[in-house]
Amino acid sequence: MTTELSPDAPSETADHPDPADDNTATALPRLLDRARQEYRDLAARGLALDLTRGKPAPAQLDLSGELLSLPGARHTAADGTDVRNYGGLQGLPELREIFAEVLQVPAGQLLAAGNSSLELMHDSLVHALLSVLPGAESRWVDQERIAFLCPVPGYDRHFALCERFGIDMIPVPMTDEGPDMDAVERLVAADPAVKGIWCVPKYSNPDGVSYSDATVARLAAMSTAAPDFRIFWDNAYAAHDLTDEPVGIADLLAACATAGNPDRAFVFGSTSKITAAGSGVAFFGSSPANVRWLLANNAKRSIGPDKVNQLRHALFLRDADGVRTHMARQRAVLRPKFDAVARLLEAGLGGTGLATWTAPKGGYFVTLQLTDGGAKEVVRRAAEAGIVLTPAGATHPYGDDPRDAVIRIAPSYPGLAELERAIEGLTVCVRLVGYERRAAAAEGVSPAATTS
């Protein structure tokens, strides 16, 4: 699965990959010998590179340096609220107005909370387990079994939340338009234990897919056996475009209301990869009934969010256009890194038939798919050579990628030179493991038995 980065994204073919017609059983010994020597040279370099998480780079965080001097002497919000005091569980109206457009949620149905959307997802699950959702007949914890649909490849922290609370996970394959809706519709209609689905609708983690309008409409309108089914709509990359032509997605909340399922969607977002990753603001949006439900439950655990931080964000970003302007500066930092990944993957793996990869139009990740499997072995070899990657299998529930094929690349944090060294090294490992597995298959030996 690939998505175009840009029509003029740089591409080149290095000297070391062979054309596809040379990648035959007779050529494999020579290809494997060369890959082994390249790996020995790589390991001898003593690298210490880390591509494990999609963190903003220091240069991206520097773009929000003005936040550190805000709100200055000001301590009153637009509605007269003294942000230094308790209260205001729904968050500052002026900040909710800014992100209402970004997240496609009416400001009156949007909550501005603490610094973590993951925390809001965690709390929403806990509240659904321990209190009755609008439209539900009982608490989730009182039911024999709870299950969530998990589009794969997907986000490991979503899967970790399900494991934490004993929620069964049912993998659903991703397509170029979002999750396989035929499978989704079949599963939600047949089993009342299926209570939710995880979705990263725009520039999905990790494959960069954005949901089509048809997918959004089907999610909103589908028949579900569970009356309290919820879509956990983690719109983490709502403003994170890598091109000058942003991808738009349909308004899920409006689609659910139109389809007669107004309570179906929980929308999450944050400024974590917009301003300061550890000191941002998270958002929850939904129907009025769901907002009342969450506010009532949150009132038991908090007297109000950090409104000083919310005010500084409102003053810094100003409005939705301010968010877009700021994200254009972020794009200027990120785009060269994604271009470098595309260029070096093509240079190192193009023509080998060993892998395919995504070229996303936004988001934070590139997905590498190995044709013959061996992702765990590639990650192991890379680590031994000083290049640490996200564990293979992290993109699937329970850490189990049935094809052992997906490797998530996180280009954002390293400097460009470090990133280039890491991607070059990764391609060496892919060639080594790929040719080993092909040579073993040609000899009738299990690839798992091969070592260099």
C-alpha cells in the first residue's frame, strides 16, 4: 500500500540493489554474500540511532517557544474566567472555538482538558466500564465479554488500553480507504459484545491512510448489535499535513447525527504534536448526551483542567488559521525528513522485490512492508547494529503480526543526517534478512533457521 508524497518527491536508485530480473535463485548467493558484507560494515560503524517513537524534534518544539512567556500578566479568559482558580471543567471557550473547526466538532460539544488525548481515551474506557453509557442497558464491566475492532496495522497504545482492561481485540484489515468496511459491518451486526472500534481517520498511524467519505458514512450508518457501540475517533493528525494540499475527511459527528446515531462517535484530539508534546491540551468531542455523561464522570476526579495552559495556547494560536500557519512551519521541518526516507528506501530497496513502503501525505510515520516476512529478524539485526526500531508486531493486537511483515518508521525526531544513516542501515538489514530467507526457501530450509 503506498500513498503519494508529492509528484516531484526525489527518487534515485543506488548502485547496490540489483534489478528485479537479477534477483533469481542463481543470483542469490552473490546477493547474500554482498548483503552480509554490508551488514558487517554497518555493525562496525558503532551507530546509536533511535527511530522508535513519533516524537516531535527539538526544532519543531522550538516553534512554540513563545508559549513559555505566555500568558504573561494576563489571567482572565475572554468570558471573564480567572484561569488561576478552580472550575471550568469543559475548558476555555476561546480555545474550544479554535479547535472546533480543526476537529470538526461544534464548540459547545467540545471539551478542552489536560495535556493527553490518550488519557481521555483511557478515562472514556474506564467510565464506560464503570458507568452506563447513553443508550446502554448496563455497564460494560457487568457484561460477560467486551470486544473492540482494531484496524491493522494500527496504533500500539490503543491496543495496550484494550489489554489493560481485558477487552478482546478483533483485527480488521486496513484498505486504501480505511478499515475493510465489509468486515466491520459484518462483525458489529453479528456480535453485541463488539462495543467499539479504534480509528485514526486522517493520516492513520502507521500507514498514512485517510478515511474516504464512503467509509465515514458507512461507519456512521451501519447497524450494530450493541446499542452502546462507540467509534473511538482518534483524530491525532487532523492538522498534520506534509503537502500543500491537505487531505480532507468527512465530518463523522455530523454523519452520525444524520444517520440517526448521534451518540456513536467519541472524537479525540490534542496539540501534542502541534505545540509542546508534554504540555499541550487534549480535546474530547461528541453528542450533547455523551458530553454530559463524560463531564458528570470527570467531575468526580477533577475540579477543572489547567486553564492557564489553555489560555496560553489560545493566545499563541489565536484562531484556526493560526493553527494552519503554525503547522506550515512544522511541515517545513518534517517534509525533508519524509522525502529523505522515500529517497533512501527507493535507493536501498527499489527493484529488489523485498519490500514496499508508504509515502504518506501527512502524519508521522512511514510503513515498511516486507514481501517475505522477517520483520522481527530485521528489527533484531538493526538493533545489533545500533539502530533501534519500534518492535515488530507493535502495529497489531497482542504484538502478533501474522505475516511478520510490518515495520513502522518514525522519521520525526532524529536530525536529518542521523535519519539518513538509520534508513540506509535499515535497508542493509532488510536486504540481508530478505536474501537469507529467499536462499533458505530455495534450499527448502525454514527461514527461522537461518543466521548470518
